[in-house]
Amino acid sequence: MGAFAPVVPVGPADASGPRVWDDMTVEVALSVMAGAGVEHLVLCDGDDRSTGVVTRARLTALRDSSAYTDRIRLRDVAASSC
């Protein structure tokens, strides 16, 4: 496992909740979660297909790690978990 928090694959039953594109930054994603009052976001690719779920806890842990930069996008988090 890399330094980034993994993204959980999404099945049809898990695809509920706010959907965001995977090019969103970690900071913006955390802000969206806080504003929506949710603990996870459903990641979507450019074709609006669900690709995974990322949690507030995982993004917060990443943001607090030494590997974090403000340029990390959700797709980077997803790619590092493969």
C-alpha cells in the first residue's frame, strides 16, 4: 500500500451520496463533505461512471500526512490504491 489512502471500489448499492469528479483536490473534497454533512463521496470519472468511494477519515489522514501536497487530486488517491 502506498502513502495515499485507498479508494474503496463501488458497487451499485454503494453508489449513494454526493457524486464528484475525480479531478477534485483533496481540500475541495473535504470542504464539500463538510458542507454536505456527509462522511463519504462517490468518485466519478469523466464519463460520470462511479469509480469508488472515498471517506472523510481517509482524506483527513492523507491531508495530515507528510506525503500531502495541495496538488493531490482524488484520481491520484485512487491510482495509488491499485
